[in-house]
Amino acid sequence: DTGVSQDPRHKITKRGQNVTFRCDPISEHNRLYWYRQTLGQGPEFLTYFQNEAQLEKSRLLSDRFSAERPKGSFSTLEIQRTEQGDSAMYLCASSLGSGTLGDTQYFGPGTRLTVL
Amino acid sequence: AQSVAQPEDQVNVAEGNPLTVKCTYSVSGNPYLFWYVQYPNRGLQFLLKYITGDNLVKGSYGFEAEFNKSQTSFHLKKPSALVSDSALYFCAVRGPYNNDMRFGAGTRLTVKP
């Protein structure tokens, strides 16, 4: 069973640059989530897709952030004009999406972003 | 708004002793409650969840949790701790009408031999 994968695992960039992360969910999972985790904190919800539709965006997701899931499979998260405050671990999760919102989310290993 | 509180930043127990990691929540409607564990340099791993039914939920690696609606709690327990249980534990809640899941700040469990 292939789990959730994320690429790259680490990204170091300079302030002002754009970065893009990729998430490949577990196959047949139609729900996909992005979270951000900073040191000493739990993950914070960023956005949620049901198939290719982005159904919810957190207020944390400023205009510099955009996420897509064009074919309902993999997803990308882009951060434009990065700031030092964007430095964090970006986590992706997927769930089967059958029935209630109580289905289990399975997390990828994360992409650690460092903005210099 | 939904929220989770993990009142202890750190829990220390001796190997072989029972452990409890505390979690309380606030949500509108019936909650969906989850526990995840995070080992260093690894992603979150699912341990167990409560959706409905029996208040005592059993999960991976011998962990269990008890849902207490009157106390709005979902404490994680294990009868006999192992050194390998040392990790960061997160409680999370999702309401029946919420697309987002809220996590607590985490509790670092250290099991000493």
C-alpha cells in the first residue's frame, strides 16, 4: 500500500521567491488536505479538496498561497513572494471520502520550507 | 468554533507503568475525535478515532481512548508504556459540519527505562 507522498521533502529559498510543493494522495482517496505545522505547534488546516473542487480555505491561506488539484489526483501548493514567516512544515493528508467527515486522514511526510 | 486543548506539554512515565495523555475539546454538534503520533522527522501516524458508538476506542500499538461527552474529553491511555512509545502525540477534533480539523498543540511523551 503506497502512502501519501510529498515532494520535495526539503526546500530552502530566498525571501521573495516562489515555491511549489506537490502531494500525491493514496490512490482512490478523493479528499485531500493541506496543513502547516510550525515548531512546537500542532498542524493548522489550510485547505481541503473533494476531488478537484476546493471546498474550504482557511483564513491562514493568504492571497500569496494557491492550491490546485486539477484532475482530482495529485495536488500542488504554491507560495508566491515567500516571506520568512512562511518557514514551516507543510503537510498533506488524504482520506477516502466516503460518507461522513469522520473518515481517517492519512498524512504524508511533509515538506520542510526554510525561507532565508 | 471548534478547538482542542492538550493541557500537558510533557508527560513522563516509567516503562511498564500506565500512561495517560489528556485531551479536551469544544465543538458544535457531535464530535469526530482523533489521536495521532509523530516521531522525529516523520509524518503524523493515525492511532485511533471516535466517531460514534462505544465510548472506549481501541487503536494501534495497544493504545486506547475514552470519549466522555459530559467532560468533553478524549484521553489517550495505555496500560503498560514502552520506551518506543516516546513521541509527540496530537489530539484532533472535527465537527459534523466542519471541513477543517483542529489539532491540539501536542504532548511530548517520554517513557524512561
